[in-house]
Amino acid sequence: MKQARNPDDVHPPLAAYTHQIELSGAERLLILSGQVGARPDGSVPSDPRDQLEVALDNIERNLRAAGMETSDLVKLTLYLVGDIDATRRREALARRLGGHKPCMTVLVVTALATPDLKVEIEAWASRTEL
């Protein structure tokens, strides 16, 4: 079964996409569209480090809406415009993920969908249903 969701406590999609699509069965797979540093009201902080925190908030909100948590993350892909200090980026991720270590890819790109966006994170999560 496939269920699409746009959680009420995440900003509305910025274009023609859904924030999450859940595939259910014995193993549930949750695929999130790239989550950007936009708050639920649509505002975007100017500091890329703040955008990283907000994007991680949005991932956590999407996980909660699906009955999952950060320990269910299996893949993160970070798209960064310009260089966000690697030490601070790693600290923010470690704080959010605890000891959990999903697969991860970090890309530095020239631009995202709009000029004010500096961070976008795609996430995949999986949970076994018994």
C-alpha cells in the first residue's frame, strides 16, 4: 500500500511534490522528498547552519507523522550551497542522530530551487513491522 502525506506541522510543499510517500508491508519504507530549511510558516533563516537545523526538524516531523524516529533512517543525502563548516555540520547531525549512523552522502552544489535555500536533505527510513 502506498500512502502520501504532507504533515500539517511541516511547511506546504514548495512545488509539485509530496513531502513523504510510505510503502507498507512487512518492511515499511518511507521516502522523504528533499527537506529544506523552511519553517512551518514558510520562513527561511538566512544562516545556512540554521537552515540545516530546520531541515533536520522537518525530517523529524515527517518521521513522527509516519510513526518512525531518527533511528529508522537508513539514508541521508545532503545538498549544500557553498561550504557549511564541516565540524558544525557533523556536530548538528551527531546531536540529532545520537549514535545512529545511516548511510549518508554530502554534495556541495551551486544552487537549489530558490536562491534563499542553502540546505536540502533527502531521507529514507525503514521499519520492520512484526
